[in-house]
Amino acid sequence: MEAQMQPRLQHSSRAWVHAIGAGALTLLLSSPLSLAQQPASDDTGQQAFNNSCRTCHSVKEGDNRLGPNLNKIVGRKAGALPNYNYSSSMKEAGFVWDQDKLTRFMVKPDEVVSGHKMQPYGGVSAEEASKVFAYLQSTGSQ
């Protein structure tokens, strides 16, 4: 009798796993692909920017504050924005801002450009820096 029940249980459990798998696959295929491919919310990036950068920086072109505006910073030569008085070390940095440089600068500015004017600012977490970078890209700073 025990031998007769075993095949029935195996068949029953396989059917259950198959049904669950088919249901999960249907759910995944019916959900919009855009949800799976969306980056982190712009709101979290803007909040990170507001918390860490907005006191001194703006993303509005020409709106220089204590720090230079960050409009279209990605691809811009460091220390090259007109109408902002950069430190001599930033003017002489000799690189273009990209994701790596910006993120590293936000986390440990002294390791990227020694003698910058952000003293004593900087030092946000790598996670926050990533969010800020994503926000800068989303605002057209490409």
C-alpha cells in the first residue's frame, strides 16, 4: 500500500510546483517591463542632492552659489565653468567629470582634488553619491 501512495504523492507535488511556476511566470510576463528596468526614483536622487549639495550648489545653469552650478557637469572639464572662482588646484585638475570622478569626489573629495574649496564639506556615503549622480543625469546634466 505504501508503494502505491508514493507515485501519487510525487505526481501531486510535481503538478503543484508546475502550477506555481506557471502562475509566477504569468505574473512576471503580465507586469510592465518598465517597472523591472526603472532606475531608482528621481525623488530619492533629488532628496540626496537636497540633503548633501543644495546648500552650496544648484542644477540651474548660471546659478553659481558658494559652489559652482552642476548643470551639465558630466563631461565638463574640472574647474572650467565660466563665472566661478575655482581654487587653483581645481582649475589645474586636468580631467573631465564622469561618473567615477564625481562619485569619488563626493565621497572623498581630497583624494580626487587636493586643495579644493569644498572644505570642510564632502564625505557623503557611496550610496548617497550614486543617488546624487543619478539625479544630476536625470536633470539633463549629461
